[in-house]
Amino acid sequence: MGNGNQAIHRHRQHGRLPAGRDHIPDAYLEAAIRSELNKPTDPITSDDMRSMTYFSAYGLGIVDLTGLEYATGLTDMSLGGNQIASLAPIAGLTGLAH
């Protein structure tokens, strides 16, 4: 495990995501996640992300899904109307049905 992966693993164990905007670089995605979690300013924790089962962010200008890989509880998601460049960040979310 490289140094970056060790840091992320350590943060996950303590319920925190890595500091800074590295884990959710798309400001529109971060705003949508904050809205969904009703968490306008506090740090978004890994527990917060795991708690999301539904996520809708239609037409918000999102291009990068990096950060959603932490939302392992998602079963339903709607992202239509965005310019998403890659689905790779959510490829491991095996619980997604929609």
C-alpha cells in the first residue's frame, strides 16, 4: 500500500475522509453531497458518505465523480443532465441498483 493509500485507510478507520478537497474535487458534486447530507459546513466524514442510500444531482454541472466511491451504501442514484467524464470512481459501488 503506497503512502497515499495508507493515509486514506487511516482516515477511514477514524471516520474521517482525507483533509482538503482532494477527496471531492468537483465543487458541484461536493455541494450536492452537502445538500443531501444536510451538512452545509461541517467536515464530511466517511460515516456520512456510507450513510447515503439515495443521491440525486440532476443537471448541476458535475463533471467528476471522485469522492462518491466513499458512498458505499448507495443503492439508487440519479445524475442525469451532467457532463460526467468518467464512471470509474463509482465502479466499485456494487449496491447500486439504479
